[in-house]
Amino acid sequence: MRIVITGGAGFIGSSLAKFHLERGDSVIAFDSLISGGKQSLATISEHPHFCLVEQDICRPTPELREAIASADRVYHMAAILGQHVVLRDPIGTLSQNIASCETVLRIMDEEKSKARLAIASSSAVYFGELFATEEALLTIPSGEWKQQPYRLSKIINEVMALSYVHEKGIFCVIPRLSNITGIGQNTPKGIIMPHWIKKAIKGEPLQVYGTGQQLRTFCNVRDIVQGLHLLLETDRANGEIVNLGSEEEISLIDLARKIKALCNSHSRIELIPYKQAYGIEYTEIMRARPNLAKLEKLTGFRPAVKLEETLKEMVDSYAL
């Protein structure tokens, strides 16, 4: 198969590229390389069936058009994310995330592409709905504009994608991804797992924002990649929004303690007020856990890698 991945140099994008190359597929990755370098692609950069095109996904270049027109699978993973990044550039987050998604959808329609498309959304759209199902009511808190650009951009992406499915007849599934992590993750400060592991290895303080009692789930990227692949293999997933993540919960303070223990670290754990961390009176979601019943119904798949295994793998890889 011919695979196109936008945001192909990112953590999930590069993991998808490696997965499909191992299956014998050819992969074209598009990435602006603004938020990440080529290091995530180092092991496949010379692969005969892999190509990286450096470009802004918002531009419908001939290379992007040709790739999507001839593709069998398209994964749109390109996005601005990470809370610190989003808070620094709310306008850029909105405009980039919306425009890049629209570019991919327009090309799919204009080039009459027969590819199966996945538009990556996020569990951030729920804003704290516990054990959220895909039919949950989505709300935008009035006045809290600075926290909303990322999640609002993803809601708009979802509506836009579903509109193209029903009006233009393209095949598209919308996975709502939730807290992905694993070996090779090297992302902004707001992505806590690699950040804390690196701090713990160096013996530096682990900063936990708020009370630390926030409950979160973390899904290994191997499970995410497998879930994305199976969703695009499934006819019934067309036009569907599907949660993809883990249901294994842990509090952030317990996560920090677990990382500290696995690293045999003497790092202090510090509780940092939101105002100090973000520069605003930040509204934190205390519990966020996706409901994966629809994923299992459509694909028969449930994420299988436990958090303990993921943490040990990451600690070992960063300690090298």
C-alpha cells in the first residue's frame, strides 16, 4: 500500500511510518519540521520505500496533491499541540490546525482520492467528561479563550471531516487520541512522561502542576498505531468518531513517584501552582478517561500494553 502521513516527523507520525514500512508498504511523510527534527526518522531515513517532504501542510503543493491522489491510506497527524506551546501561540494554533486539516480534505475531494483517511482528533474535546463516549455533549466554557484554541481546533476538524464524508463521499475516520507516550517521545515541556523521566535521571525536581491528584490515562504508541491501522481497515469506521487511548488510570502525583522509583532517583517532587506554571488561572480537568467500547465493537481491538511496561521501556531507553 501507498501511505501518506502528515506530521510524519512527529512522535505518532514517525511511529506510523515505521509500522507501515515493516509491513512492506511505501511511505511519504510530510512535515514542516518546525516542532521537531528529523531524529525521529533516523532509523528509516535511508529506507528505499520512505520519502520525507519538508513543507507546511497548509500549502496544497503539487507534491502533496500527487501523494494524496495516489495514496491508499492517509493519516493526517500534523498539528500544533502541547499546553505551553498553545498558550504561547493561541492564534497560530487555531489557524494552523484548522487550515492544515482543510487542505488535506480539499485535496482528497479535488483529486478524487480513493484513499482511506484518518483525521486525528483529541480527547481534549471532552473537557473533563468522565469515561466519555463519542456521543458526549461538547461544551466550550465562556470567557476561557486562552485555554481553548487546541480543543476548539479539533472540534472544527471533526465537523469539517464529517461534512466531507457526507457531502463529498470521502472515506474518513476520526480517532480521538488520548495521552500517547512511549519510546522515542521527545516533545515539548507540556508532555510530562519524557520530561519527568529525563529530569529524574538527572536528579532534577519533578514539577507537578496543581494538586497532583488529577487522574490520567496513558497509552503506548504501539497500541495507538495498531488501533489507527485497524480503524482504516474497517469499512464500518467510515464517518465515525472513535476514542483511542487507555482506560488504565493513575494520578499525576503517583506517576511522578513511580517514575522516580524506576529511575532510582533522588529528585524532589514539587507541587507548582497553575498560575506559576502557565501564567494564567488555569482550569484543570481532574479526571479524564475514555470509553473504548466503540473501538472494540468496530475493530475487536483494545490497547494491551500496560503503563508499567511502557514506563520501564522509556526509562531504559532514556538512560542509555
